[in-house]
Amino acid sequence: MAKTRSKAAASGPQDHAPGQAGTLVDARTAIERLGIKMQTLYAYVSRGWIRVVPAVGGRGNLYYVEDLDALGARGRGRSTAGASGERMIRWGGNAVMQTSITAIGPDGPRYRGKSAADLVHGHRSFEECTELLWNGVLPDAPVVWQPARPGAGFQALADGIAQVAARNHSRRLLSVAVEAYAASLGRNPELTLGAPTLAARQLTQAMAAATGLLAAKPAYVLNDAPQSIAAVLADKLGIKTAPAHLRILDAALILSADNELAPATFAARIAASAGADLFSCVTTALGAFEGMLTGLGCEQAEAALAQSKTPEAYLDHLKGLLARKSPVPGYGHPLYPDGDPRATLLLELAREINPVAARGKTALRCVDRAQEELGLRANLPMALAVLCAVLAAPPGAPGALMSVGRAAGWVAHALEQRLAGFLVRPRARYIGPS
């Protein structure tokens, strides 16, 4: 944003292509573009429909062309009869939500302007990534979170969840685990813990500890001493805590942390806009984390690998799905038509792990053959499934790993939505009988 403002201030209204991101125009151009009066332009700005930045020297303001075009398109696309009632995405809003958290590009997500891949290559920890997402600043020193401290009665709730763990998938287990932790703190867990960011740190630690519910002997026990989230996951999932293993777990969490307004993330923003606390925002998101590109996709990719004893059997399974025109779990992503760069990076790191579990070797060969012979490109859920096979993690671990990582993004979006200060509430156009 600083670069955009500096450029605009130095040269006045920009003459880039109409609608280009970051293009700024002065007030006269803005009102001519929309065909409105100056007072109406001010009203649109006050309602948050159009972003504005000051021109150099305080000589007026500059307005974002992309916001003007979105507002104009919405006005042209609405009939007179429905003009007073229909709004898209939010009360008084437009069809595109503004965010300063994540941008999607060919190289994958960028968090607050910093490439997720660069964070991985720089051996950054997941905690450092979350602080960047939540606070907008990448820490200069290693981050150590204090251990989670639940309220009275927590362990009884945790033990009850362990009793039903074998009959449930990871998203539901993590959801009830988060609610159990929040319930132990009382009616307002954020106030009990002192601040939203403190609550978010403890929430994330509680989720990581809850992955122990996937073990052969399910357990949900919080750690007494400070540990990194990667170390907690390794401990609970039965993964050796070698430096290389912790590094790749950090990488998996960072690459999973956010991918813009995916359905679950949007659900978290809706909950936040209605006044829900962070714990409820995250459990709302977990309830929507059921798509082929998220939790369900992790499960199905994992299951397809597990049931195929050889790469040949795996290829036959994929060919059958393609012949029936059925979805192929673990491959393709509409935001990354040339291949999911998050998966490419994670698979590269997985190949560096030594020793590799036997099922991990098979999983790597399966994915390689799928690309070589069928032209299929793995997405992040598939890469997580392969990684968990390489690390000999228990069933359900890929979806749990993605959920814990994505919680960082859900919290960031919930906090941003609170600052935005509007209710995310689409209107419906009635088409039934009169």
C-alpha cells in the first residue's frame, strides 16, 4: 500500500488500464466515471464502498478505480424494482471483499505481501507466520508461546471426547476440542484470557494437542511446558522430532495457513461479523472445511493412496475416476491452473526426508506416475497426504494438519472482519410463487 500511495501522491491520477488493481483517480474523475454528485461520492466512501487515500500535500483525495468499477457494475446489473433491497456479500457492500491478509498469485499465496514459499525457504516457524498474519509484522526473533491454560473441568471434557474419537473424522474432533477448551474458560473465553491474540495462541495450541485424538490410543492432553506447534504435532501424531521433521511440519502449516476467501474462511468472517468470539469463528470454519480442496479432499486423497498397494493399482483407480468423469481427489486447483505451487514445494521437501516410511515411498511414486502418465498435478491436500505417509503419521493426519495451519488464517480474517465493522449478510432475490 505504501508504494501505491507514494506513486499516486507523486504523479496525481493514474492513467493505467481501467480497473487495474492499485489505480487511483481524483474526485472529479471518480464522479464522472460513476455519473454521480460529489455528495454521493462522499456517502459511498463513508459507507466503505470506495477506498480513499490522501493526495500529496493534502490537496484532495484519490479513489481506487477497482472500487468505482465494482460499484458501477453492481448498479448496472440491478433492476430498478430490486434496487432498494438487493445487496451482494454484505449490507451496503459489493461482490468482492477487500482484505490486506492474503493475495493469490502463480507462485502461491502471499501473506501481508510476503511469499509463503519464501517463509518456508527462510526456515521461518509457523508461529512467526501466524504473528505476521494476525499483527502484520514478521517477528525479528524466534517466537515462543506460553502453554495453554484451560479452565476447571477441561480434562473431564477432553477425556469424554477421547471416548468417541475413533468414530469421528478430524474436523469434528478438532471442532469439539476447541469448544471444550473454550467452555472450560467460561462464557467469554477471550476476556478470560485477556486479549484476542492471546486467545488465538491458546486456541491454536489446543487444536494442535487435539491431534492426539487420531492416535491408536486417542488422547487430548495439553502440554505443561512451552513447545512449538510443530513439536506438539510431532509428539501427538507419533512423528520423530528430528529437526528435518519439525522443519517440514512448519512448512506444511505455513503453506496451509491461508488461501484467501475459501468457503471455510468466508464462514469464519460471517461468524466474526455477527459478533462471535474467535473460538466460535474457528469452529464455524471447521464445519465448512468439507470441500474437495480442503478437509474432505485430504481424507479422500489419503484413502486413495492407502488402498493402493502399488503405483499400478493407484493409476487404475485414477483412470476409473476419469472414465466416469468423477472428481479426482488430490489433483487440480482452479486458482492454480498451472499446478499448485504449495504442493510442488511440499513434495520437494518430502523427498528430502530420510528415512522414508514404506508407505511414503509408494505414495511418492504414485503421485509421480499420476503426473507423468495422466498429466495430473497434485494439489495441497494430496501433498499433505503424501507427507503424512512419508512421516508415518496416523490416518486423518493430513486433514488435521491442514486444519491447524488454516486456523491461523481463520483468526486473521476474523480479526480483520471485526475491524471492518459491517455485518456479512447477503440478500436473497425471491423467485418463488407470489
